[in-house]
Amino acid sequence: MAKKTVPAAQIELLNKINKVEGFDPEAFTTEYTDLNSNETRKHLPVMAQMAWFRLKYPEGKIAVSIETGNNCFVATARIYPSYKDPADSYLSEATASRGPDPSKPTVSAREWAQTAAVGIALRNAGFGLQFGAAGDEFTSQLPNEFPGAAPVVLPPVNQDEPVVTTPQPVEVQKELTPGEKYQKACSMMWPNKKYDGRTLGEVLLMDPTAINWLANKYMGNPEASAAAKFMCEYAMNNAGA
């Protein structure tokens, strides 16, 4: 079936949603191939969506809650124009569940669920590919957004079965890209009791000012402070791109 051609004027009108002068989300899109249809589609990474949202709503808030499901994490994200808005006065809401994927042992299911929920909620609020919804969904076929995420815990080996080991090739460590360094920083755990048990990436969504405090004022964990400082610098560089 032939695809319907949409008038350029209609696409231009839709692309004015949440328009920020000087910021073009199209510049941040990546392409991937749908394994079912073999079509090449575009995807706007969640971090680009977040930067766009911050530019549009400097006092905005992204609230995320996470629950444990049956062998998975269930994340719910809400998008607010202002951090002062009441809990039930949000622009959009989305829920996503993710469990461990044996084919991606370095992907944290918790971070995956959280990022999926945030990406869908931002898209529903108009911070996505406005006329490319078919290529905007968050599936396992999309580009990996967690190159530095902490490994998930896989089920234990059945002790009644023999374990056969084979020599593994030596992996040559390559220098991480800025995006990979950013994801690695986001996967670090918060260093004190205020947000104990949460990653820096989770805290960034809940309380961006806390990341700035960790980067510039906290002295108790130099490694965490350095990671927070890199996150701030990365966000500034990408927001101004």
C-alpha cells in the first residue's frame, strides 16, 4: 500500500509545536532500521528531548516514580511546565515496564524503564518527532541509549548442570565518546542519604539543582562530583548546539 503524502504546509504547522528559537530537534535525530519492515526510521534520543523541554520550560519538572513488577521495573513519568505545579496538573503522563534482556547484559532494566517512560511522556507533550510518530516509539530495536549503564543481575546458574567455559576474546578498550561518558556518569549512584539508592540520572530528572550542588559544593565523593560536573557541562554544550 502506497504511503499517503502529507502536504508540506501541514508538516510545517505541526513542527511549530513547542518551537524554540535557534533550536532544531531534527539535528539530533538518529536513524535505525525496523527489523520487521526493513524501513529506515528516525528516532529522537531522550536526552535531546529533555534538552528541548528544558529550553522551552526552564522551570519545568520531570517527575519519575519506579515500582518493582514481576521480573521487571515499572516507571511512570509526568511532565510539568513548572516545578511549582500541583501533582495532578501535568502536561502528560506515560508508563513503561522493562525487564532484563539477556542479549543486552550491560543495560540496566531500571534505567531502561525510566528512560522509556520519560521519552514517551515527553513525546506525548509535544517534544518528539511531531509527524514521525511511527518511528518515535521506544522498542528494543532502537539505538542503544545506555552504552555505559550498569550491568543487570542475571538469574543464577543451575548448579545441577555442568558449566562449560570457553576462552573469550580479549576486548580492546576504546575511548568513550562524550555521549557514552555522559551515560556512564548518569549510571553512578547518588553519594549521600538524600537520594540514597538512586542514580545521578534519576536525580537529574527529579531535582536538577541537586546535580549542580553535587558538582560544585559537595566534597564527600570526588568521583561523584566529577561525574555531576561532566553532566552539567555536557548538558550546557548540547543545549547550545
